[in-house]
Amino acid sequence: MSAGELESGNAGEPAKLIRQRYREASDIIKKKGQMCALFINDLDAGAGRMGDATQYTVNNQMVNATLMNIADNPTNVQLPGVYKEETIPRVPKYYWNPTREDRVGVCMGIFHEDNVTRAEVEKLVDAFPGQSIDFFGALRARVYDDKVREFVSNLGVENLSKRLVNSREGKVEFEKPRMALDVLMKYGRYLVEEQDNVKRVQLAEAYMSGAELAGSAGSSMPEAYKAH
């Protein structure tokens, strides 16, 4: 599920959808014998609160209540198995603050199809120590975004629909973009400049007013990094 499905104009609809998806996952386990899980992408964006920037609706209440009900009664929806005698507790909150090695490992996964070496990934991570993991995914996406922009620019916006829909030329195929270290560094600097522009107009501060994402003492920065 995505975060956008956790809100609706109809009260109770998101909670109903969660129960439906959970039952579908359970049926896959029972009927096909395959492990399955319900994954909610960006749960904090859909059901979380960002200070005064969000409203707490009936659907927020029912979504949280439904998820807690599932968490409190896991044995009711799982296949028979071996459990300890004591009550199965809820999963505790865990805030992941990745180390440098963690960040390098995740970035290796991000760039594994682009023939980027570990040494290059380490240089890239070290060049942007204050950035979150999402930054490196956005960096890679930016390279592909520009490839698409180049295609649209060369073809012309007025000819785009004819080329994409039922074209005699077949599917559109792009040449794989070059992911050399110098290219990634260049795009990384562009993203940092955009972040600085947002900070200058204070949009981030206004949006996150009153929010404590990691608790009052929490931080999303990697270890041993201090902003100057």
C-alpha cells in the first residue's frame, strides 16, 4: 500500500482497505504456501503528524486503531506455528541512524546496475556526509530524468504522444546513461544547491514547524557529522 491510500473522502474506507489487503496476504499464505506481508510505503507521510501542518482525521484514528489491532493479535492471522508461552510483544520503535558502512552498503545496492565500483561509492558517500540515504537514490534518478528530458526535447512535446502510443517504431529504448563518478558528483552538487535554495526561503522550517521526527534529541545525520 502507499501512503496516499490511507486517506479518503469516505470515513472508514482506508481502515477497510487495510483489512482487505491483510486478508489477501493471508489467503496467499494459506492457498499458495508462499510467505507474504503487507508493506505500507511512507506510513509516516500518510498516518503520521507533522506538527501543525497536518490534520488529525477520523481516518487517521481508524487506520492507527486497525494497525494496532493487527499488531496486538498476530496469531489470529498467521498460519499455525510454534510460539513461546509468553505473550508476543509489539515490535518496539527503532530509529535507524546508519553508519558509514551502512550507507556505503545501501548505495552499492542503489548503483549495482550501473557498474559503479565500491571505491567510487565510498568517495560519493564521503563527499556528501550530511545527506540521507534518499539523497543518493534521488541522485541516480536525476541522471535518468535528464535522459528523459533530452528525449522529449529532441522529439518535441507535440510529437510525444504519437511516439509513445501505438507507434510503428516500437517501444522507446534509451541508451543507458553514464554513471561515472564525476557525473554523480556533478549531480550531487546540483541537488545540494537546490537544498540550499529551499533553506534560504525557509520553506523547510515552515513545513516542519513543531515536528519531532526522531524525538527531541534525535537526528537523521550519520555518525560523527556536525553541521557548521
